[in-house]
Amino acid sequence: MEPAGRRAAQGGEGGFGGGRVLKPYDSFIRTHLRFYGYFRGEAWPLCPPVPGLCPLLSPGCSAALPKMRRRAEKRLPCPRGNPPGSIPRHPPALAVNEALGTSQTPWRSPGEAQAPFSLPAPCWPVECEVIQETIEHIEWVPPKPEPFCPPMGPEQALYTLGEEQGTVVYHCSPALQGSCFTRARVGGAPGPLSSPAAPLEGPQDTTLLFESRFESGNLQKAIKVGPYEYVLMLRPDLYTAKHTQWFYFRVQNTRQEPLYRFTIANMAKPKSLYGQGLQPLLYSQRDAQSRGIGWRRVGTDVRYYRGSAGEPPTSRLSWSVRFPHDGDTCFFAACYPYTYSELQRYLRALAADPACSRFCTVQALCRSLAGNTVHLLTVTGPGGTAGKRAVVASARVHPSESGGSWAMRGFLDFLLSAHEDAQLLRRLFVFKVVPMLNPDGVVVGNSRCSLAGRDPNRAYGKALPGCFPGVWHLRAMVQRVLAEREVVLYCDFHGHSRKHNVFMYGCDAGGDTGTRLRQRAFPLMLSKNAPNKFSFSSCKYQVQKSKEGTGRVSLWRLGVSHSYTLEVAFSGSTLGGRSSHFNVEDLESLGRLLCDTLLDFCDPAPAKLQQCLVEAEALLQRQMGREPGSGGSWSHVSPSELESSTSGSDSSVSEGIPDDFHSPERPVEPRRKKQLRKRRARNVLCRTNRSQSSIPAGTRRPPAPPGVQSGGGSAGEKPRASSSVTFPRAAGAGNGPRASRGEVPGADSGVTLPRAAGAGNGCCATMGQHQPDRGTSAVTRRKPPLSPCHRAATRDPSRDAGAILGPPRQRGGCGDRARPLSVRAAAPRCCACARQ
């Protein structure tokens, strides 16, 4: 973020400029900011980019800034030397800026332009090749709604995929050196790029040139099976062999006259909205430059049908299209792309807006496995946060669901606007917003997983910050907020590939009638505010066992009374006689409508809420076969009887902890495990009997040592050692209010971490963040006896600028004393540990 005093420092009444005589403190702050490259346009002596004395400081303060720079350099993990193809070693002054969360070079010529909020380039796994071109698209809204195409029947597979049936004209598959993620760097794979596309034989060659080695791109292979017909293969999510749904690639050397036919031969889901009128998106660079036309729906004869009968079975998507120009550069995509770089440009614009900076702060929630920042926005009005309730929103835990990012952007645009309803929301609530939970998956073009090779939206219940840092730190942040104030709403923005319209998934585990009705009140209100987009009849509230690890269910069990997943269809709406695709404007309007519904839901006048409760009860009575208003209780009716299955994703069942994060010890067979348990029980019983026989009659038994429970006399019961270790809080941490407005209070007095089985024998008991280093991110290593990832697990997270770490606080009872966060005992291992 831009320092709050920078606008005043650049001149104006009341600031540092204007030739005023400054107080000593103001003079020091001004010199401090100028030392780091601020105050654009003001002449000041240039200094070499090496540690030394700042010539503008008074003699008494001359040693402060070099000492600060040395401390910042120590915090940055700098490997020895520069590996081939890596970014050159930064000077110490730039290392300080990296520690402060920027990548600007502070030493510059006077008057040189400088970005107010510079963000680093995305980090890629070292196996991925990345082209140097910057891919950007203009935003454009079609003047007329784009209707669904007529559904076509399934067709037979005309070609058995194989190189013998055609010519491979593009093949780009990351050379994965193992089954798990190891390290990342800015720019991806070092060294020169390969040439995955077949070269053209001459100007008359009409073969298309494919490319997908850019941010969010996904295309693995293209086979030319006819003059203008291509069979395409999507790349599965990295470090997996499945989840092929998202596509985004570029084609060049186009011809305007012929009708091209494309077939994606390895779509993962058996059903899709492509069989119900959904069309792919096309972007023409020539149309964007000459006519200002952006993404548009194209394709005729769109078919989605069963493909190969292998394991796993796949489906095929086929469509025909004519390109608008000869020699054009075009892009195809499954949905409107929204990349990690686009999010960073949006945050940079927010930081440059003086009005937004007054009530919006941007922090780093954590860093992903590749070292990309997971951003946290705190939005609230001036005047403090006392007495305000909280609202938490997140998006893009699944990379392919880019419609959720556009809805999130509409939510933030309205919340940060000057609209009177937005001002009221900021006065009433504290908003905690995580706009992109899985930046690694978005960068590499995954469909569902992170670089851990698993779905992070099934990992909220797992204590694995090293595997799923985004969702783990989001849950920890919500725990802290709940300890301070009520969280009235949590909304997770998603996309849906098999159902039209917009709808919600809620949480109904039975109970009293009033609670179950209130779970349905918010979606019903949203359906009234968005009657041509939101379908209340498509909403589901059953909490299935396979969804226990989702953010919606996990945060609901933490105590968030209204926790929802907002599902935005990849296609569009069939409500109100519309039957047309969603465009970017439609998606952004969902965020505004969500804010409007939040005001209705929390209106002190209960008229709207009561009306929705009565209507929701009448709908449930009718669903149960009763007459509305007939009375009778239905609190005993289970949620499964009120609705059918949720028709969720094909990856509903949690796949468990990644294999590469388990302990490398030899697995114990179930029978052998049972025998060992019985043997331990017998040994404990024998020791107990011997100790009792050695005690004289009438003598009281000695107390058990601290941390050990006294064992019983029955077989199978044994003394159990304490399975947790408490790390004390640093002196003075969290004893006062935060300096920045809207920042969540920090660390508590202690964190209770599990002692995993095998801790101290090279198996990591905890996992930490994976930090980027000079453009390269890897698991931090230390010498024995510490395990390879123990340093990352035990380092102080408060050193990270803006990090939101630590366990929650607990109000009441013991005043401001903190409550330890107990985590289930587990022994996850980082990628580097598993590969040793």
C-alpha cells in the first residue's frame, strides 16, 4: 500500500511540502520516505544502492536506516549464488523494498515516474515454460444479450485420438520432475523456451499456430486431423491426472473464409452446460484494436458427448467457428478470464485512489506454495470498529471459476463507491475480503486444484497450513474475528458448470424451525432483488458428509450463523424469459445485488425479514405436501427429506491428504497395527501391576508426572502423554491496538501445536509458509537435527509485512487473555521432505 502520508507529503496545506519548517519527527519521516524512493519530482541527492549513511538524516539518526536495511536483509531467505536462469541478486536497498511488500527500486533519477503500489510478477513452478508476452484484454459489454445456441444431439466420435490419425501441431506438457511441487520462480522454467508449435512450411500453409504458455492458459496438445479440423487435449491440473475443464489458448495464422471445427477430447465431467446452449468465448485482437470489441460468444453446432471409454471416462466438446479476419490473433476461453495479474492491477488502482485508501487496507493474508501473495482487504468506515459486526467474503478457491472473480469485483466496486448504501454498509460492518484464495492454480491454469494436487475447498477441516495456506489462514482469520465480534455472513463466490442461473448452497443440519427458516431468508431476499438471475428453487441447504471440508460448512461450524456458497453459472440465466449468456456486466451486478440484500437482511425494521420468513415457511409446507398455513411443526424433518442431492461438483468426495505430504515411514498394515496396539496395552498393564505390587499396603500411590494422565487398571488403558507443545508469545505482542485502521489484532499468548508421531526424528510436526526468494521460491532447508521444513514452520510470521497469522482471541472471562489454538495431531510433510 502507498504510505498514508505520501499524498500530503507531495505538497498541499497541512502536508510536508510547501516550504514549511518541519518538526523533528516530521523531518525524520519525510527523510525516511525519500530514502525509499517516494516524493516524485523532488530533487534530492542520489545515493549508491549499497548500505550506508543517508545524507539527509541528522547525525543522531544516521545509523537508523542502515540498521533497518540489515534487519530486512536478514529476514529475506537468500540462497547462495545465482542458479542458471534465475534473476540476478538484488541490491540491499531493493531487498528492503521486497520486505516491505514492494518491488520498486528506490534509487532513481529525480522526477522519474514511479508506480504508487508495485506488486511482484507471479511465481510459477520451475517445470512450467512461460512466454514473455503480456496478455491483456479489453473489457466490453455486447450491446444485445447473447442467446443460448440451440442444443444439439450427441454425435459419434469420428476420430480415435492418436498421432497416427493426424499431425501433432502443438504439444506443450510440463516436464514434471516428480509427483509433487518442489519450487517456483518468477518466469517459470529457466533457460530458453522450447518450440511446441510446428513451424509453417510457407505463406500458403493454413495450419493454425497454438499457444497456451501464458497466465491461466491451458492447452496441452493440438492434432490436425483435417484441413480445418483440430482435436485438442487439455492439460490436467498440475501434479494430478484429472480435472480437465478449463481451457484458454491462443491461435494465430487464421483464415476468414473456411469453417473451422475444434474438438476437445478429454473433458472430465460427464454432463455440462455446453449440452444446454452454452457457447465458448472468442477474442479477436484485430477487432479489439480497430472496433473496441472484446470477448463474445461464438460457435455453431456445439455438442457435448461421451468420448473414450477408458479410465477415467472422458467427454468431448465440439464446436464450429469462422474467424473474423485473415492473419488474426484470437483467443478461446471457457469463461471470461480473470488472472492473478489482473487482480494485482485492480489492487494497484485501489491503492492509487485517495478516496478508497481512507477506508480500505490491503494486507497479505499469507503466501501460497509458489510464493504468490494471497491478499486480504479490510473495508470499514472511519470511526473505529467498536460495535460493528463482520462480513467475510472470498472467491476463486477453484481456478476455473472465473465468473466468481468478476462477481467479487462488482462486490468490491460497489462497497468502495460513494453510493449512500455503500457508505451505510461501511458504517455498519467490517468487511474482510479475500478476492483470490488459490492464486497458484489461477496462474498455471488449473481447473480445480492448487499446487498441492488436491482441491483446497475440501481442506478447511485439515490442519495443513503447508499444503493449503490460503484456506488455512482464512479459517484462522475468521476464528480471530469471531472472538472479537459476530460474523453475520460468509459468502464464497464460485462458478457452476452444470446448472443455469445463480443460486446458493447453505447449511441446514436440522433443529428448530426458526433457525432453518432464517437459513433460507437471505437467498430468498436475493432472489427478489435479482429475479432474472437468481433461482431460489435451485438453492440447497443439506450438509453432506462429503462437503464437511468446504469453506461454507467449516466456517458455519465455527460459529458463522449464515454461511453460503454463491454459485454463478458458466452459461447464463433462463429466468424471466431471458435464456441468454451472462456478460461481464451481469456478473459484476451480482456483487452489487449481494450488498443490497445484506442491507435488507440486517434492516432494523423487521418487515422485509418477516415477510421472507413467512414465504419460506409456506414454500417448505408445500414441498412437504401440506397446505400453506395449515400449521404443524417440521423441525423434526431431516434436510435430506426436504430436498434432493445438491448436484454439486464431480469432486465432492475429499481426496484426503496428498501422498507427498505424508510421513515417508513404511505404512503399517491394519492387522499389524492392531497387534502393536494390543502389545503396548499388555506392557502398560504389566508395568502398572509391578508398580502397584512394590507399594506397601496403606501407602498412597505417587502422583503422575506433569503432562501424563494416570493409567487405569483395566486392560487397554494406558498413561497418555500430552500431545501438544505450547509456544509462548513474544513479549509485548498483541498488547496494544494496531497502528493501521481495520487490521485484525495479532498474536495471542500461545499457540498449541500438535506433536506429530515421529516428531524429532526428521518428520515435521508443523508446516509453514513457503516464501519467494529473489524470484525463486523453494522449501527452506536447515541442518539436522531440524527437519527440512521445520524452519519454515517455526519462524516468526509477524516479520512478514501485513501478515495475518496466529490463533484467535477469546473475549470475556479472562479479559484480553488469549486462548490457545489446538490443532489435531497430524504429521504432514512438505514436498521437499517427501522427495528426500
